[in-house]
Amino acid sequence: METLLYMYVGGGLFLALIALPLLAEKVKPNPFYGFRVSQTLDDPRIWYATNKYFAQRLLVVGLVEALAAFGLFFWPGLTLDGYALACLGVFVVLFIPAIVQSWRYMKTL
């Protein structure tokens, strides 16, 4: 179970880390990294605004995921499967709204 702890905490911290350059508007439009859809790739103004908005949410998702993974690790009686599913559930419940909110924001630009 410790391996999953390291994976989920590390994954959450990695998400938070990769959000920082997007938040600082340091990533140019590209097909590999960021909120990559045709609207953002076609217009740098939309790219930077949408990716900054998305990065704010991605930072929260990553930090909450890492904290949840750490906290759930010490939950009494939680099985390995239960731990893995709970961590995945936290990620999904946070990440999907981040995508939807960012998509809606992009459509307002």
C-alpha cells in the first residue's frame, strides 16, 4: 500500500508542479502540454487565458489529491482496493469539473 501512497502523493504533487508554468503563462501554444483544443491552439490570447484558468484548478486538484492520498493512507481498516479506489475517486471528482469549468470559460472568450 505504501507504493500506492507514493504514486498518488507523487502524482498529485506532479500535477501541481506542471500547473505552475501554465499559471505563469510561460507555456506557448503547443500540441503536447496545456489545455489543447483547436480554439486554444488557434489563438494565443485564448490559449493563455484558458490555460491560466485551467492551471488554477489543476493546482488545487493536485494538492488536494496529494493530501487526500496521505490522509486516506492512515484511514483505519481501509483495504488496498478501497484505498486505490478512494484516491481515484478524489481525482475524478475534482478533475472532471476542472475540465468542464475550463471548457466553459474558454467558450466565453
